[in-house]
Amino acid sequence: MRGKIAQYRKQLEQAQTYEQWKAAALELDYLEGNVEWKEEFASDLYNYNLIYDRLRELRQYHQTGDYSRLKRAIREGLHHDLGDISNPALYHNSYVGTKHLIEEYINQVCDSINLLCDNPVPGLPENEKIGFFKDTLLSYGRPALLLSGGATLGLFHLGVIRTLWERDLLPQVISGSSAGAVMAAMLGTTPDDELDTLLKPENHNLKAWRWKGLMNGLRGAGFMDQETLQECLRENIGEFTFEEAFQHTGRSINVSVSSDQGHHGARLLSGYTSPYMLVWSAALASSAVPGVFPPVQLQKKDHQGATVPYMPRLRFVDGSVVSDLPRERLMHLYDVNFTLVSQTNPHVVPFLKINEGKHKEGITHLPMHLLRSEVQFHGRGMFDFLRKRVRPELARQICGQMYTIMSQQYQGDVTIAPRYRVRHFRRMMSNPSPEFVKEMMLEGQRATWPLISQIRTHARISRTLEGCIRRLRTHNRKGADLHVIAS
């Protein structure tokens, strides 16, 4: 038995596709006795009685065609994390899936939502259906995918994106900073039917880095050539504004930037806050790591479609400096209730493993926990003092970056992170080969596969509601077109 378990664990580590990984994972669930745990409803990890009653009610209304009661049950009883079904501990007892009761409940909710969307419902005219589902989505909330910085190592995000897309779990709301802003911009300007093209490295300009000179960097003008990066971004992203990108793909791009001056805090650029801004310009500013690239003047389209400066007096820099993961802003703009974070920052990833193991720490870990807290507290105070007083400019920028690094929260409700090796760090600021892109993408896929069940519990219901709204809008547009033709 131990030999078989070791064999399948090796297959997990070496899997090239989700299907290969899942096949090995299911075998391990059987060999390690996890199947029985999943089939047993009862557990002190969640309110199984509440979920069972809710499932039975929805199933009864669905099967008997009682659409009126089904509609009311969906509208008033649909709550995020009902009965604590998103408890992370429910997803650590098996390789694939969780309690079958939870999976059956999620499936039933989504089936019932689709039934109401695609069939006539007494008391709910067709012209009021969109409002019903939009209100339900607003009440329930939606997920967001947050992509961190990480320079060339941010290619890991592409593997995360591919896995979510293939499983129909890719959120509509995407946010990025620095390298993550570039990936968010490329994703947010590519329609679903072209995503397979996006995920092939040979289809893109991969030459973003060119050394500019030591003296330029020491003067604060950047060690790397910004024109090379700009050319790369424009070729890969195109000339979309945030508003045009949403109309093209239905995805909401959000890019974090920071002002290089005082009296102007971090900004989250999006279709809501800056609809006419060019997406490539926002990605360029968010990638302007202090010391590596100089600050950027943002660009927008005017009312005639010409490119003009946005707030000409201001310059912007790397979004991860102040707001790598703008969770609160996304909550206000989009009613986000669940954040899925792809975290690739090399100064953050090593500490995520400590955080992920927090629930296992006992009293013996208290001294180390206190030491980490003290280092963070005093380090934040020291760099806050230095960033306001030191010179030259490069030293001030570095101290400011260290201060904000120590002040931020770098995890989400679910956090996906790579396993770095020394050779990865050597390629952080160099143009990647197609082979390296594929390697990082596979790393992203392998890191996401074990979390699919947890992500599905969080995201599938809101994704189903979003899909219903899209279908109803398409149906209404077709109906309006037919009416115009007939008249």
C-alpha cells in the first residue's frame, strides 16, 4: 500500500495535465480512505444540517416545477459561505473535492438558477429577469482574480489563468499590479474564444527588458529601457481603453498604480474610475518599479480618439509599491466577496508558507510569531522615517518601497504561489524564452489544481449568475433587433 501511495504522489508532482493530476489524486483519495470522509455528511467543520435542509428545499421546488417558491428561495436564501461551507479545513482532508453534501448543494443551486433563467417563471416577466439576477448577484457577491507583481516570474499567472479558464472558473473581475497588471491587461483585452491564442508564448513579443546603463539607474532614471517595455506592451495589449476592453471581452480590468509624489495616494485604474485611459499605459505605469524604470505619464484617448496625456502634471510608478492587492477597493467597486490571489512576488512567497501553516502552530511557536511581529512593526517604523528624509532619490524610493512592502496584506481567501528555485531568480529581469514561459505556466497549473474544489465552492454560483445575465442580455438584444426588422 505504501508503495502505491508513493507511486501516485509522484504522478501528482509530474502531471502535465489536470486530467492526469486528477486521476492520480482520486486514486490517493481511495487508498488513504478519504472517500468515506467525503461521503459522510456530518462534521463539526460546517453546519451540515442547514445545508441539508436547504438542499432538500431547493430540490423539491425544482423537481415539482414550483418556480414561484424556487425563485423566492433563491432570492432570499442565497448567501455566500452559508453554513461555513468555505472553511479551508473542509478542503484539506482529500485531494479532490470535499463533502459530497456541499458539492450537491452547489450543483443544485446552479441548476435551479439556470432553470429560472431559461424558462418562463410566473410572477417574473422576461423584461424583469435581468433585474432579478443582478439583484441576486449583488446580494451574493462575486469573486475577483488578483495578480501580484514578480517581474518575469509573473508568467506563473498564465498557468493559473489557463486552469481557471478550462474549468469555467475564471472571474469576470481581474486586478493586477506590476507584472500582474501586464497579465491582467492581456487577459482583459482577449475574448474567451481567443484565450487559447493568448496562452501560447510563441504568439507574443517576449522582449520587455533592455539594459540602459548604470548611471541612469543611479540618477533615478531607471536601469532598464522603458521604450522597449512600452513597445512590448503595446504589441501584446493593443490600443484599447478600459471602456473598450470591457465592451470587447466583458471582463473588468483593474490596474494598481502609485504616484511618485506626495499628496496623491495609490490609484486603482479601471473602467469605472478611468474609462478612457489606454490599458497599455496603465500597465506600463504599474510596471515602473522605482529604480528599474522611471515614473510614467499616463495616456488616454480624447473625444476624437487621439492619444493625449492624463493628468499631465503627475507621474506614476509600480502599483505593488503601495497596493499590490487592492482588496477593499474591489469590494466597493464590484461587490467582491472572495479574492483569489496568484502571488509571485519573490520577497513574499517564502513567507506565505509560514502563513499557510498558521493553523498548525502550537504554543511552542509563540516566540517565533512574536519575533516576526516585532520585526515587521519596527521595520515599518524605520523605513517610514527614512523614506521622508534620506537622499539621494534612489535611496528614498527604495526606503519607500520597503515601508509599503512591510505594510501590506499579500494573501487572499485562496492564495496560489509557486515553488521557487535559485535558477528562477536569475531570470527575474531577463527576456524569457518560450521554454521558460511554458515551464512557469506549468508551475502555475500544478499549483492551482489542488485548489480547484475550494475555488469552485466560492466562485461557481456567482459565475452562474453572471452567465444568466449575459444570456438574458443577448436574448433581449436579439429580440429588439427582430422587432426593428419587423417594424
